[in-house]
Amino acid sequence: MDGFGVFLTSYKTSKTIQLPVNPAELKLNYENDDQSQTVVNLGEVNRLGNLKLVGITIDSVFPKYKTTYLADDQPEEPDYYIDWIKKIQKAKGLIRLVVATTKISMCMTIASFNYGFEDGFDEEYKYTLELKQYREFEATKVTTSKKKKKKAKKGKKRIAPPKKFGIHSTVIVNGRLHLDSNGNGAGVYEKNAKRQVINIATGHKYPICVGINGVARGWVKKSDVKKA
């Protein structure tokens, strides 16, 4: 496979699949939560809202046999992709959508997935996969009474643990970027580059995916990365 390709990575298992056939089109839907209101002596006005979650719809096929329009040279059986998607959807899991050769790299959920045969043609499954952006949030616990903090007993000073990093950590990269965590598609060499950890594929040869502002640039060795 060279060039354009659509990849989905499970946050829980770090396993990545490539869609065997590229969709004819791929559009991200950006929409604001604007509201119209009527103001006395002025009429209708537009009250600007916040940006809604980004959605994307993928229409393509899972072929049973090798064809001339494959995006992946070694595709799996259709049931492999179907089971992979349904399993993540059932578990309410998160995936990262990456479109090679573009800046599209987003954490998403599987909002809807349907598949089946059309026009009596049983040599491929036609499917529609709807994804929606996942935005992290934290619930803040509100307390009405203040409790006195207990003073810690003095003791021996603990040795500071080594600096660790995880997803969203800012790191310094010194190493060659690759298209995936297996080391395919070697690219440019990063030198003392300040980057963000986009994803971590434990157990892989190049387990750390780094990028800028949430956009993946490539996968590197763990030894090529240190916490900034």
C-alpha cells in the first residue's frame, strides 16, 4: 500500500486495522451550536454557540475476494473487520481515526455501523460507518463544607520516580517516524522535536505515536522519546 489509506486503532488493545477499500469520499462535518432568538425592536438574531462534536461517515465495502480496487495488499476476511468494529462498539470503546497523507487524526467513538448485501451481490459487504469525535471531560465534585487537611508526618525524603509519559504528554523526540507501530513506511527524522503523545501501542516495535496539536506525525521507538 502506498499513499492514501484509512486506519482505525483501538485505544484499549492498540490494534490497528486498515479499511481494505478506500471510500469514494471522506468529509468531516464541523458545525456550531448556534441559536436564533428574537429581540424586541431588532428582530431575529443569531446567538453564537460552541463547536459541536465533529462527525464523519464512511461508505465503502468489505470484499470477499481480492480485487483491483483494494487499498491494502493483504486484506482480512470481511468478518474480521465486522467483528472488530462491533466489539469496540459494544464495549463503548474509543478509536483513533488516521488518514494517511492527510492531517486527519482524531479520537472518535462508533456512533453507528450497518452492513449487508445489495442488489443480490454476495461477493462483498457494503457498509456505512458513522464516527463521532470524543472530547475528554472531567466531572467536578462540589463540596459545601471545608475539611481540615491532615498534616503529613515528617519522615525520610523519598527518591523522585523517573519521569513517565502517557497519551497527551508533551515529549522530546529524537528518532525516525514511521507510518504504523510495526515500522512500515519509514519517514523523516525528528531531532530534539517537541511533540505530543497521540497514542501508545504496547508490545509493538514502534509503540509511540507522536504529533502536533492532536494531529499524528508518525510512530517511533520508546527509546526515541523522553518527557519534556
